[in-house]
Amino acid sequence: MPSPDVERARWRAFAVCMGAGFMTLLDVSIVNVALPSIEASLGAGPSELQWIVAGYTLAFGLALVPAGRLGDVLGRRGAFVAGLVGFVVFSAACGLAKSAEMLAVMRLLQGLSAGVLNPQVIGLIQHLFHGHERGRAFGFYGAAIGISTATGPLLGGALIALFGATEGWRSVFLVNVPIGAVLVPLALRYLPRADGRRAGGRRAGGRRAGGLGIDVVGLALIAASVVCVMLPFIVAAEGPDRTPWWLVPVGLAVVGLLVVWERWTERAGRSPVVPSSLVRTPSFSFGAVVGTAYFAGFTGIFLVSTLYLQTGLGLTALQAGLVQTPFALLGAVSAARSGHLVQRFGRWTVVAGIVVMAAGIVGVDVVVGSTDGTRAAVMMSAWLALAGLGNGVVISPNQTLTLAEVPVAQGGTAGGLLQTTQRIGASVGVAVIASVFFTTRGRSPGGLAGGYGPALSVGLRVTLGLLAVAFVVALVDALRRRHEPVSPAGPPPA
């Protein structure tokens, strides 16, 4: 039983991690409602707007695995602070940008910084907590993920309403500066120092490649594969005509080359980026697939819903955010309880959460396909609340279960790889759902909400298909585990 001082220190460190993780994940969705303001202020065209949104996600996903590995080897505290400082600096640069091109470049750098920071959050949770407390901590972290994703449009709309439609978009980025200024000294004070060098610095008989145990070729191959797989889907959201789909098979070929290289590296007694023991861990493999499919369906909802509410129903950015707020609130409540639920029911918690989430999406589908005006917005909000209730017991329990059998020494690498698959899933899902949405809207401009109702309905059915994939994989994993004791707490520290 840890002393009261140790207990307080752990939760203070965790609070710093929560604050930083929330801030970086919020920037995935908060910018969507600011795009009209950016367009009016900087004269940004469709391509530039696309890169302002998608560039952040691409850079975020690109940095996750290398940053996780670096944190495991060099120390998560230093990597966390470096990522946090970079995020704050580039947030300020985004807010002060004088051109759309400059904003797009700063968003890329902001995304890279977020990608450096986030794997350290996962690794630090693995390091700080064990037993049932780890499930509880991941439950709170899952609440932060759900709230940040769903409240982004609400907060963005409120800031634009407060600071004006023309220049209000700058506040969306500048709000990160005072928050980061508080978090940096707190991180330096409360985050544990001895977290990565001892845990991750020695592998495979104690030999360390390049003096640090960092597989540079493996990192480069991962970066190339992430770019090749994610880039076509990001471009497709802008328009399918010039989408470089040929990059997808190239990316898969690079993944194959990565597998060969990593096996050779391990046989040579050096440290691979992705240890084979990690890939062969069933909890990690099943959980990564569940997370990828779920994020593919979950993330795309808010883009098409915002378009439906603002353009179709004519709501303001703030009003559209308010409609989506019950999703965040109910998701936060259920996520906070998810640590207890996953401790008791294991993978069945995730299975049930996906079912509840899907039921809420079906309700939204029925509403937008049969109702219009204010009544549609109110009923949509109620069904989104049900969906949020399910969402809260999917994300963090899946993360807990996925990392349950991963040694703490590999926590940053595993967390980075898990988030990378989720970012790829999110990019693919947003692109596919948006493409279906706009195609349906173009073919049938009439109907409820000026044609946006039927278009949203079709997009939501794509979401349901992706949720079905996540459900099947989660169910298979639950059945696989049915004779095992429920223990998502994970291994002891290395």
C-alpha cells in the first residue's frame, strides 16, 4: 500500500498527463467549426483548408510510434516536456499566422508535437499505476478522449462567437498557450524522472544499437508506411479525382519490408522498434483491431453531423456544438465508471459499449431520415446522449485491455503503435464517411434539411458498418477469454 505522499504524487502526475492529453486531442476536432472564419480571414482555398485539418492528423500519426520508442529508451518525462513545449509554441504560431500556407505548415508541426507527447501519456500511466488502479486511470483518460473529441465543436463555436467571426479562429489556437504555460512547470515538478532509461534502455541480451537501442531503419519504414497509407485517404476527403490510391499498396509493401527488417534486427540481437513479443501478444493484437475499426466509425460522426446541423438545419457553430454536448457529458460519466466495469467484466464491457453506441447511432439515423428543423436537432441530441453512454465504455476499457499484457518497459512503444492504428482508422473513416455524405448530397439535393438529412443517414450507415467490424472482433476476443480470469490490470513493472 503506497504512502499518502506517494499516492498524491502519482495522481498529480496523472493530472498533468490528463491536461496535456486533453489539450492535444481537442485540437483534432476544435478546428472544424473555425474553417469558415479561417477562410474569410486568410482567403484559404479548399485545398489549404483540407491540409489545415488533415495535416495535423497526418503528422500526429506519423510521430506516435517513433516518439513512443524514444520515450521508452531515453525517458518519458523528457519526451513529454519536449512535446508539450513544442505544442504550445506551434499553437501560438498557428494563432499568429498571416497566411493560409503558414497556418498549414504550423499545423503540421503542431501535430508532430502532439504525436511526441501522447505516447508518453500512455507510458506514464503504465508506469504510475498497477492493478485495478490502472483500469481506473485509463477510465479517466478515456473520459478525456471522449470529452475532447465531442466538445471541440462546442468550444470552438463559443470562442468564435466571443471573439468574432473574422478573427475568432485565432483564439482556437491561442487558448492552448496559457494552458501549456501552466502545464510545463507542473510536468517538470511532478512527472517521475526514472521512467524510461532503466525500463527501456536494455534489450535482447543487453546490446544497444547505436548506443541507444534505437532502430533508425525501422523508424523510417514505419514513417513511410504511415504516410503511404494515410495520405490517400486524407486527399480523398477533398475530392476523389486526384487521389493517389497507388500509395496504399506501396504502404502495405513497406509494412511487409518492415516485418522482414524487424525480424532480422531481433535475430541479430538488436532492439527492434516493434518487438515481436508485442505483435504476438493476443490482447494487443485484438485490441488494436477493435480500436482501429471503432475510431474509423466514431471519428467521422462529428464532421458530417456538424455539416448537417450548420448547413442543413442552419444552426450556428455554437448551437451545433450544444447539440453534440450530451454525447460528451454522458460519455464522460460512463468513462469514469469504465475502470470498475472492465475490472469486473473484462472484454464484455467493450462489447456492450459498442452495442449501446450503435443503438444511439441507429436512433440518429431514424431521426434525420424522418424529421426536420428544431425538433430534429433536439431528438438527435437525445440519441447522441445514448451513443455517448456507450462510447465511454469502449475507448478506455479497450485501451486497458489492449495494454494489459504489455510489459511496462514497452508501454510507450505499445501506446504509440495503438494510437497510430487509431489515427489511421480515424483518417480512413472520416474520408470514407465524408465521401459518401457529399456524394449522396450531390445526387439528391432535395429532401429533409435541404438534402443533408438523407446524406447524413447514409453516412451513419457506414459508421454502423465499421462499428459492426469492431463488435465482431471484440466478441471473438471476449469468447477467447471466457475461461480466463478477468484481470485487465496488466503485468507488474519490469
